[in-house]
Amino acid sequence: MKILIDRSEVDRRIGEMAREIATDYAGSPPLLIGILNGAAQFMMALLDHLPGDMLEQIDYDFVDVSSYRGSESMGRVELTKDLVVSVEGRQVLIVDGIVDTGRSLAFVLDLVSARRPCSLKTCTLLDKSARRVVPLVVDYRGFEIEDVFVVGYGMDYDQRYRALRYIAAIE
Ligand code: 5GP
Ligand code: MG
């Protein structure tokens, strides 16, 4: 494993993103929707950096999706855990750990937008935009990374290394 983004750089950037989100949503805090498991650690870190008065009005929930990478069902995404909260009329910010082809995030965007939120934006810690298959808008992007397989900060390799506080590339 090779460290790609060290702990202090990840923390610094998440603080910056949180300040941007706090400014953009001032007076009307968002409902955060995290995509499991990759977004969990990042979403909690974002919340750590948001101002206390905003936290009084912020809600969050999680969805989980799985994608098939086998040849036959290549690219199919399935919902494995739905939301508990209602998104209707809410200002929704979808949070993911990494966007690769875009299929997972596009799927969640479709799911949420069908439930009529009053606004809908996206946020990801990492973006491999060169790999995008489904075009989509990323409103808040932590880091643009190259086409390498990464672990840490929620990202796993066979369910391992999620808890790392830095981002590493598997060589
Ligand atoms: P997409 O649907 O955008 O192709 O893929 C998004 C999902 O693929 C992520 O939520 C993550 O689970 C997985 N993924 C894509 N690239 C990586 C990577 O470099 N490392 C890890 N650990 N997971 C990845
Ligand atoms: Mg995922």
C-alpha cells in the first residue's frame, strides 16, 4: 500500500468542504443521505466540522446499494437498504465516499429525486471522474484521483482497511 493522501490533508480538505456546505446551506440545513459503507466515516467527519447551530437542524440517514460486476448483469445496481426518513420537500445532500463509473450515485439520485426533495445535490470525498460511464454533477468534491484502487476513510479491500484515516492506493 502506498499513501496517496495523508491524514492531515484529508482532515484539512473535509474541513474546507464542511465550511463550503455550511455557507451554501446557511439558514436551511440539508438532510444528508450517506451511501453505505463507504460514506459513513466521511459523513461523520463532515458533521464534526459543521457549526453547532446548524447541527440542531440537520438530519441524516443512509441507503445501501450493491452493484453487480459480473459480465451478464454488468452495471446493474440494486437497493439493499432503503431510507427511513422522508425526503419530500427537503434539501437533500447525497454523500458518497468515492464515485467511479457513477452508476451507484446515479441510481441513488434517481431514487431520491422520484421522492420530490426540494433540492438535491451530491458530495463525494473522492472522484475518479476519468472512469465515469454515467454522467452526473458532483457538487462537492474532496479530491480528484487517478484510476487506482484506493482504501481508507471508508473504502475497503475485501471489507478491510475502511478505518484508516488516510487514503492509500493498493499496488
Ligand atoms: P460506481 O458505481 O461509481 O462505479 O462505484 C462506486 C462504488 O464502487 C463505490 O461506492 C465503492 O464501493 C466502489 N469503488 C470504486 N472505486 C473504488 C476504489 O478505488 N476503492 C474502493 N475500495 N472501492 C471503490
Ligand atoms: Mg459503495
